Amino acid sequence: MSIQESGEMYLESILVLSRENPNVRAIDISEYMGFSKPSVSRALGLLKNGGFVVSNEQGYLTLTKEGKAIAEKIYERHTEITNFLTLIGVDKEIASRDACKMEHVISDESFLALKKQAQLLKNK
């Protein structure tokens, strides 16, 4: 099953939040992303139906194996693109905002080339 950009953003948010606190709830995602509770609830329902997220009786969310793989891929793209842009002189906040847009559309080939170039710049 393919996933839309917004779904990727939710999965990435769950991953980031779960690194700070393993007990992630819908309200945490709502606050982190700045979205309304009904919007988050709807999106989580779609992600649960797609097999990307599960929740327990207390409402704590966990990424499935497939959900975690997608979240880690998007998070790596975000951090690497942000890093590359800052290495070439872009303000960190702007780089992070731009990376958030780029991480969903960049091809694997372009991402690997960008990542390789960033490593070369770091080693100079």
C-alpha cells in the first residue's frame, strides 16, 4: 500500500515523539504538528487501517514494522537534506522547513547523491 505525504509526516512525527517518550498519544501528535484533534484522529484512523500504526487500550501509538520503515526513511531524508542545505550556507531553520517539503518528493537516486555530496563537504 502506498502512503501520501501527509501520512509520511504523521509517521515521522510518531517516530520523533517516541524517541523522547515511548508513550505517544494522539494529543501529543496534535500538539507537535499543530493540527486539530479531529484531523489527527482521522489521519490516525487511516494509518491504522493501512497497517502502519497500532494503538493499545490506553491509546498509546506504536509504529508497525512497515510504518517504522517509512518513518525512518523520511526522518533520514529530513536530517540529511537539512544538513546538506546548512553545509552550503542556508540558515538552519529555513533548511529544516525546506527539507520538510523536499523529503517527500526527492527520488532515491537524487537523495543518495545529495547524501554523498554532504559527506564530502563535511570531510573538507
